[in-house]
Amino acid sequence: MLLARQSYEVVTAGSGEEALERFEASPPDLVLLDMMMPGMDGFEVLAGLRERRHPFDVPVVFVTAAQDRDLLLRAFEVGAVDYVTKPFLPEELLARVNAHVGLKLARDRLARVAREREELVNLVAHDLKNPLSSVLFASDILINDGVKPERVPRYLQMIHESAQDALGYIRDYLESRAHGGGNPHAGASADLGSTLDWLMQRYEMQLEARGIAPTVIPPAENARVAIDERVLRQVSENLVTNAMKYAANAPLTLAAQRGAPGFWRLVVADRGPGIPTARQRELFRPFTRLQVDPGDTISSGLGLSLAKRIVESAGGQLWYEARARGGSRFVIELPEVAP
């Protein structure tokens, strides 16, 4: 067959119904469709194809013996991108197929680049939110003289460290893009005890301001896991800030403990309202916010979705558990790294 000899993978269908079935099973990069067929004609088949894919982005080229101008106009009106009249020259058919497949692949590449760029913007925006929120919290306290003089250096340190983190996140993303991405966790490891210490140092005063009494349970032994240290901080602080937002004036537990064989867990457990059972399946969907804080104007609903994907990319898992007497328990489980 002409197209197969040009290295195209060709799937044929003997009827309109079969064409719809094959399209649904594996959408192609281009459809060559006979305009006049027994049973379903080409117009009916095209209508069926469009019902099965939204938005419809597969070029359809009609192959027809018809020279009727009205039929050809109708073909374009219903979504065909081109037509070839029978009998056709093989070179003409091949040229049209090459052109439209090339355009389709180019559109696919542009759409992929657009998605990657949007994803990068979402990642950077989300990861900058927590350090910038810490800067805003500490600076508000200082501006409004809401702190004892002896605690001023600690708030200044919070501002300085949070700004450094924000710049570090930007630098990491820029370097990742410059080197074509890659796995940020390759060869990396993080210490769970140090991560818990960092969380308390960073969020101690903000937890206090929200009336949250934290309990920290460090690992009983050396606990290193296979993930970049900065990335683990990003993921775990997202869980802590969620607890601050939705479980104010309630106990909070941060713990490191053994998980499945060869794994360690970092647990963030609160005594807030928890997540209703009917909505727990939505918890890790992008842009989903299950509880809305009217004062929260910067939350995108991306946090848990991104956190889950990051943990899974490091070979771990992130999940939610409802607590027996009320509250939420989030568990990050990651592969252990031998000391």
C-alpha cells in the first residue's frame, strides 16, 4: 500500500461502524474518509468521530469521486481539512497526507510545550507561596510591633531564610530547565529527623499564632530517605500549612516512623474537621479545594496534587487517612537509604 511503503502505520476499516470502533480504540494522526459509502456515508462517520473526541483535533481528508461543489463545501463545513478526488495521483495523495500529518504533529508539539510551560508556572507559583507567606507573616508582626524585643532576631531570621528558600526554588527550576529536566531525586537523600527540626524551626511561631500545639516525634534511629532534601521540605511544609489553615486551635503531630519494609514515613496528623468521606476521592485532584477559607486569596488547590506526584516520582507514596476521633492524617512514605 502507498502509505505503508512510506513508513506510515495504516489501519483500515471496511464500514463506517468499524471505522468508529477503530478510532475509539486508537485515535490516529489523520483519517482518510470516503465521502460516499454504503450504509453510513462519510458525513455521518465524521459526525460520529467528532462525538467521540472533544476537542476534535484529528485532520480528516475526504477521498471522493464527487465533483459536486455543494458536497465539497459541505465537507469543509462539517470539519474536513482537505479532499482528494478519485482517481488520484499517488504523489498528490502522499503530499496531502504528509502536509496534514506534519501540521498535526506540529500542533501536538506546541500543545505539549504549552502544557509543560503551564505546569512549570504552576509549580513555581505554588512552591513560592509557602516561603513568601512566611516572609509576609514575620514582616507583618514586625511592622505592627506585635513581638517582644528579644524575639525580633528570630523573625528577621525567618524572613531571611524564607527569602533564601524562594530564591533557591527559582534557581532549581531554572537550572532544571537549562539541563533538560531530569530526575531531581537521583542520588539524593534527606534525613527525616532534620526535616522535622526544620519544620518546627520554620513554623513554630506561625503555629503558635494559630493556637496549634505541635508534638514532634523524631525517628528512633537514623532515618534517611531517597528524595532531595529541599523537595521533601516543600512537600511536608505543604501538609503543615494545610493543618494551620484548616485545623487551628487543635493539636498537631509531626512524626517519623518505620513504614513498609525498606521504607520510612513522615506523618502529619491534626485534630481538625477532617475530610468528608464522600469527598476524599477528590483530595489529590489538581485545582481542587475541598474546604474554602474566605481569607485565603492565594491558594490554587494544587498543593496536594503536586505533592503526591513529587513523592511518587521519588518511588514513594502519599495518602490520606481519617482519624478515629476526628482529624486528618497524611502519610509520606519513601524508600529508605542505607547510611
